[in-house]
Amino acid sequence: MNDELQDLYQEVILDHNKRPRNFRVLDGGRQAEGYNPLCGDRFTVYLQIDNGLIKDVSFQGSGCAISKASASLMTESVKGKSIEEAKATFDEFQKMLTGPTDAPTDNLGKLTVLAGVRQFPVRVKCASLAWHTLKSAVDARDEVVSTE
Ligand code: ZN
């Protein structure tokens, strides 16, 4: 990756950290809480599902810049998608963070700004926390998700 692109990616992450999208409580839907003890990131993901489609999704909480930006990007990414599509995106995102450097990222769109996290294994949990929490909200389990 060239420096210019790296800077651009950095900018997107900082922007989403500063002005997180869909950062609000959503009433009348499912929700789940996620916690990353390694870093102290803690988020609640709210979800409204209609006919297998993610009608609306939001989050609240606090954490490091990576976890917050990733949660913000996650809500933008899955809104309007079907549950299946969202799960497929999560799989691809997870592969980008933990897989070989040439793992396909065709369906990730803006989420590729987080590819640099791969170089920092501790940060992978920050980046994937919101996604694990989303998955838990989809399954509507009433428990705190831990990355441990
Ligand atoms: Zn973190």
C-alpha cells in the first residue's frame, strides 16, 4: 500500500471515530452488548430486522478509535442488507483481518480501510468487536459478548 492511500485510510478511520454514524439508541428492536477486555472497548448494537432484512442498525458505547470507527463503518455497511449478506460480509471482513494478505475484499467497500489492522494482532479484536456484537444481536442472545 502506498503512503497516500494509507493516509486516506487513516483519515476515514479518524473521521468515523470523531463523528460515528448511526450512533444512537434504537428502540423496539434487538440488541446485544459486546466487550473487549483487552482494550476496554464496550458497545451495544441495536438492530431492527424486517423480513430477513436489516432495516435499521445503530450502536452506542465507547472504545478506542479503531473499535469505534469499525462499529460506525459496520452500521453503514450492513444497513439494508439481508442477514445472510451481512454474515457473508462479516466472514470476508474477518478474513481480511486474519487471513492471507491476498484474501479477496470485493464486497467490503469502505471496510477495506481497516485492512491495516492486520499488522496489529491485538487490534484485530477491536476491529471485529462490533461485528461479533452484531451477530449476537441477530441471534438476539441476552448476554454480553466477549472477544475472549
Ligand atoms: Zn480497542
